[in-house]
Amino acid sequence: MLEGLRRHASWIVVVIAAVFILSMAIGGISSIFITKPFVGSIAGEKVYPNDFSEYLQRTYAGYAQQNPEKEIDEQTAKQLNDQTWDQLIQQTLFDKALKKRRIKITDDDVIEGLKNPSEEFTSIPQFHTDGIFDYSKYETMLMENPEFANYAEGRIRGTLPYERLFEDVKSEVIVTIEEVEQQYIDDNNLADADVIFFNPNKIKEVEVTEEDLQQYYEENKEDYKKDPARKLKYVAVNLEPSEVDKKIVKTKVDSIYNLAISGKNFAELAIQYSQGPSAPQGGDLGYFTRGKMVPTFEEAAFQLKKGDISDPVKTQFGWHIIKLIDKRTKNGAEEIQASHILIEEKASEATKENLDVVINDMYEKAEDTNLEKAAEELAYEITESKEFYESSQYIAGIGRNKELVKFAFDNKIGKLSEPILKDDGNYILCEVSFIIGEHFQEFEDVKKRVENSVKKEKKKDISKANAQEFANKFEADNYLKNAEAEGYEIVEALNVKIDNTFKMIGKDEVLNEAILAKEVGEYTEVISGERASYIAFIKVRTQPNMDDFEKAQEKLMADAQTTAEDTHLNEWYEKLKEDANIIDNRSEFYN
């Protein structure tokens, strides 16, 4: 990849990727209740299902190519879906930025790119001689291999516009020599100090009155200001195996058990029937001690003799048939090696179809009346969520669902959602139940928090009074000795800079500034810091060497410019996303 893109690969998925092998079909249409004609919209550009499915296939194929031994489980599938969506957002926003900034690539630019190959090409071993890039080999390949030449040209045409875009954005930042000099001073203005720490957390309980709390609440009311919030009432319709499902599973388990005890090869049975991750290994779980497995499984396994097969054992994972392979003592602990066949107790397709009927029935009844009445009629419990905000990623009781958050903020009280099929097969049906704009939390709701803040302030005041009393009581030359005798903590602060953090104290720039204002052998006055009060004795002081700064100035300027450009590029992209109207309907199409 070109250097400009490579430098920013940690924060951005490269928009123009290498050609993927399209080998994996995409499943995951999540609901019969899909109402949106498009998967989403990015800055006015609609993303249709077929297009997104094609993007997703490429991502899946790329993952499969890089991870041939790994299965794509539900969590990985969700991550790949999110990755594809994020990549599509980036590509769309970058393409719009290219047009807005009128960035175009000419044939001459491409020729220049071919003449000066990027690291993507110079790092290819076939173009090396004795480990060093050999331009003649690269040039020969360009001249004699049309397929490679077309590929190289395509890569340059695909990546160069984005490199130019990034360079254009970065050019908006200019670091001054004054800024670099100040940063050098801050980084090299150092001190070592012994700090007498008048720790407010050591102070016993302080008394606070109701009047104290009310006064603090009113004076700091902005701290309790909240963004607009919503609540949802919801009904969970969970997918669970029916009694018929359980009987069918148990019959299957018993049949496999009979095969096992009849002398059939246990490992082959595990490979054929087990639904656990150890199935490919013939069910072998290796050696384990007590406490490593769930209690029911462990109890059955450790009671077996070598070669014995257990009766079917039920755990939260399903039914297990266990065979003891070996038993030994290692490091004083009993260990066993066991294999098992796991048959999960899962809902059948018929049960899933029945659940679809139930949720559809509830949805229709709720549309006619409301969710509460529909739930009551069908004997389901209704729950109300806690407050959540437009920036929330997670709704308590429901889980992570950005689309549902958006639904709540886009609609009025009483609006019913479509049935939502979750990754675990459970449905939820929601109704907007509470709307409030920007508001202050009620005093009673934050009273405990206010009380903690008031106590913290009072302890900080006592800490300051203790420090002042100590300073008045003793001579400065004896501060450290007397502090130890009085039971105050002495913290050694090494390499103090303006923004340092220290053990026990944390970060307190007021303390750091006071230390750096003194010279070796001096004590500070009583410092009333952000967290506590202190008196510091300066043991070592190191001043910035401006001669060294002059010598390193060119490199420091270059490093600072690079850092500033990277920061600006990140901020620029985040602003693009913030300003773009992005609609994400993926939850209606994919699990």
C-alpha cells in the first residue's frame, strides 16, 4: 500500500482493496417484518440490499482467505458486517470529499507512479536481488507481463486519489517553531521531589446536612444536566425448546448412548454426532482437574473408572455422554482425561415457526390496542427500560441496538416497533413509553451522588487546613522528618513534568506546576491542588538544554508536523461522519 495510506492504516480501512475471491454466500436475513427498501443511507447515498450483500461477500471471502482454519461464528459475522458498513461509510465520504476538493488523477500521474513504485511493490520478494529491491526486475515485469502492468496501473488509479486527498487535508496544518519549542521545554523541564501528601481519603467521616446537599446541588446544577432521553416498554418472547423438542433430543441421546455402551467406537460417535467444539477431536477434552467443568459434568466424570461411559448427564449446555480415558495425579492434584458427546437441547424449526406466529399475533394485537394490553392478553410480562440517550449504544434489559435507539428518538409515545429478532433467536417487541427533552436530574435521584461530592469537598477543605496547620507548626527544614512522625504519607515523585501522574496522588497539574516553579533544596508553600493539599521538597531539577533543542530542531519540527497532521486527519474524518446524515437499517436485514 502506498506510504500515505500505510501510515494511516491503523485508523482507517483502506477504501480500495485488493480483489477478493467471492466464495462465501451471505445468510442472515433477520426478519419477516422487513419494512425498509434499503440497508442504509450515507450522506444521501442509498445502500441497497444487493449492493451491501456484494460488499459483505467480499469481506467474508477476504476473512476466509486470511483465516482458512477459522469458522465464522455469530460474533465474527457481526464484526465483519460492522467492518463492511464502516468501510462503506469511509468510501462514500471520501469519494464525496474527492469531488468537493476537485481531486483528479491524470495519466501522467499514473506513469509517474509506475516509475516510482511504492513499498507495496518494492517489498515483493520476486523483485529483490540479494534482499534489495532491484528496479530492473520490476521494470521487466511491467514490460513483459501485461496482467501485472494492468494490476499495477489499477492499484495506482485506485489508491492515488485517496493519498492526494489525505495530503490535501494534512496540508491544512502548520506547526510553528514556537509550539515545538514550548513542547520541548515542557518535555525537558523536570524535577524529582518528595511530596508530603495530606490525603483527604484518610480523613474520617464528615457530617453533611440536608442544607449542604441542597446548596451544592443548586450551585452545581449543570453537573446534573442530562440530554434528551427516552424509555421503551418491551416484551421479550424467548425461543426455548418445547416439551416435544426435549423428548426428541432425549430420544436421540439415548440412542447414541446405547450405541456407545454396545461397543461402538466412542471417538467415531463423537465425530459423527457431537455438537460440541471437541467433536473433530473425537470428543477429547484433554486432562482437567476438579473445578474446571460445570459441577454436574464434573461429578459424573470423576466418578467414572477408566474406560467407563456415563449415563447421559444434563447441564446448561445440553446432554453429555462421558467416557473416562485416563486418570492420574499431577502436582498433588487428581486429573482425568475424558471425552464426551454433546447433544444440545435446542428449539426445532417447528418451534421457531410457532414463535414467529406468536410474535406476529402480539404485534397485530398491540397495533389494535397497545403493547401492555397485548402482552396481558397473551400472558407475557412487559418491562420498561431505564432512560437512555441518543448517543447510547446499549439499552438496559434489551442490549446493544443502535437502530432501536434511533427508533425511540424518531417517534412519539405509543409508537410500536416492528418485531425484532435478536442473535439468540429471541424476539422483542417495543413501544416508546417516555420522552423528555434536555433536563436536570431530580435532586432525590442524584442525592447520593451529591452527598459524595459534598463529603469530598469537605475532606479536601480539612486536608488544606491540616496542611496549613502543619506548615505553621514546624520549621521548613524539618518538614519531612516531622511529616513522617505525624503520620502523613511521603510520596516520591520522579521526573515530574507538567502533565505527569503519580502513584497514590494521580494527576494534579497544580502540584506539578508548583514543583517546577522551585529549585533544588527548596520547599513549596502549601499547595491546594485539584485533589488534595501538599508540601513538596525539590531534590533534583533539570532545565531544558536549549542548545540541544537547536541541534534537534529540524527533527523535532518534522515529528511534530507528522503528529499534528495525523491528529488533524483523524479529526477531519470524524467531523465528516458527524456532519453526514447516516441511516443504518442493517438490523432489519441481518441478524
